[in-house]
Amino acid sequence: MRRHLPRTPGRAGRLLAALASAALLFCSPQAVHADEVSEEQLALEAKLANATIPPGQLTFGAQALAAAEGVAADAAANASCHVTPQQATALALAPVWPEVIAGTMATPSPMTLSRYDNQDGLYDPARRAGLFFNPGVGLWQMDSAGLGTHNTAGEAIDSHWVSAVVVPYIVDKYCTALNGGSDAPTARATAWRDWNACARGACDTAFWRAMNNGISADPSVDRYGGAKPRTCEYQGVAHDCLFVDVADAQGATWWTNPASGRSPVPRPFYVLRTETGGYPQEVRVWLAEDSGHGVHVAVTRPFGGNARTSLTWTDGVGLCDTTLRRGAC
């Protein structure tokens, strides 16, 4: 998808180069405490080690691809530089494969939950198994430390919603760089700078493969990658919500294996957006019957807050899945 960066000798040199070239979507400078630096570096190195794209045809969920192509066509038509709809699509989707397929050629899953972070602030304070707030979510791994700070996991998983946000963002960054005097390879690198997995050229590889060979639609991977849209009642108010069970994940499922990453695989949870005093927040709820811990558990994150430092966990707060009449009904 993109140009390969010059090799820096040695592991330490490669790591410093990666840190310098990435905008750290998963680990923004504001998010890194001094005592967490080594953990952040190890997480970044692990991500880069899995960013290589093997040979083969690129595939994408059929519904997600249709959504992204539609948004890309609009973005191209309104762009401040010359870019075709095909270029806009390839440019916008390029980070997805390095971010979420981990060296396989499976279709990227819209349900993908990050497996490289394990900071203390992401765990349930009681360290109960499966109660963990994975901060990177979805095809573009929207992270609360960066581009995903103002959306919920449910919105990041919804390939229609997230395409409408990320595709124009990437196209605009590309055009801004071109209009500022950058050549095309540099402009692409600038457009992808929010994604760590692009730091060593994998995104340019994906970009050119998409341009030269196209992208195949995979009808077996739906809009939500296996997550289930539901309606929920939470604290007396009705909400749209999403039920996320990794056992139902479609597409690339390497991340559902407990042995595949540094962070825990979460037990099934619901996610929704609420407002407190006019301020939106993300809420994830584990029902007792799903977690196996004998009590409902809710965790909230205020929009604008980095999950690593801003979560509030509360026992005894559940929700009612009004679609299936289960939970705290």
C-alpha cells in the first residue's frame, strides 16, 4: 500500500523510527505516563511485527465495502485535489489490512478489538476475568487516545458509521499534503500517520494492491462483523445498543484467541452512548449471565477521555436487552 521506509539498524533504532513516524493512535503522547513508556513501546513493536500483508487478493466485507466506496466517491467529488473514487477508496481502506488482519489474508472484521494494550487503567479494578476495556475498536481501530475519542465501540464497529467519519478524514489529509507541496507518496504517508501499522510501508503495499488488483467483496462478513444491533433500557432510558460477543466474530478472528495478544479477550458485552448533564459518554455493560461473575458490571468513559486513565467501573448496574428481554428487565 505505500512506500517502504528506510531500514534503521537494530531493534532499538527501528523502534525509535516507528515512534517518530507514527502519530500513535493507540498511544498518544498525552496518554503515555512515564512508567508506561516501555509497555507502550512493546505494544507498538508487537503491532508493527504483525502489520505485514501477505500476497493475495484483498477482500473486504460486502456491506462495509459498499459503504466505504459510496463515501469515497463523495469525498473524491468534493476533494480539494484531484483524486478518483478508486484512489479515494484505496487510500482510505489502506490502513485497515495492516491494522486488523495480523499477517493473514482473511477479510478484516468490523468487530475487531485491540489486543496490544494492557495498561492497568483498562482492567476492571477487581481484575475479574474478561472484564477489560479494549481501547482500539473496529476496522480502523478507533482509539480513545486519538481519532476515536468521540465515539463508542458500537459506532466504531458499525462499518457504515465509521466509514462516514474516517474516509473523508483520510482523503482530506492527503489533499492537504498535496496542496502543501508534498509528492504523492509523502502525501499518502501523511494521510496514514494516525495508524501505527503504516509506519513501515504496509499501507502503501495495500494501497497499490487495491489500485492494481481491486478489492473483492466478501458477503460472509456483515456490516457489524457479527456484532448484534439491539435496543436496550439503561437506567430507565431507551437506547440503541450493540451486543459484542467475540465468539460471533466474522472475518479475521486471530484476535479472538487469548494467546494472540497482550491484552485479555473480553466476555460478551453491550455498548451504548448516553449523556450525563449534556456530556456524551460511552457505556459498556457486562451482564452477570454473560460474564459469569454473578453481578452486572458497567464501565463508563466520557467522550474526550482516554480509556487508559478515565474509566469508571460500577458493580450492580446492568441493562435490559429489550430486543430479547434479557438482563436487568
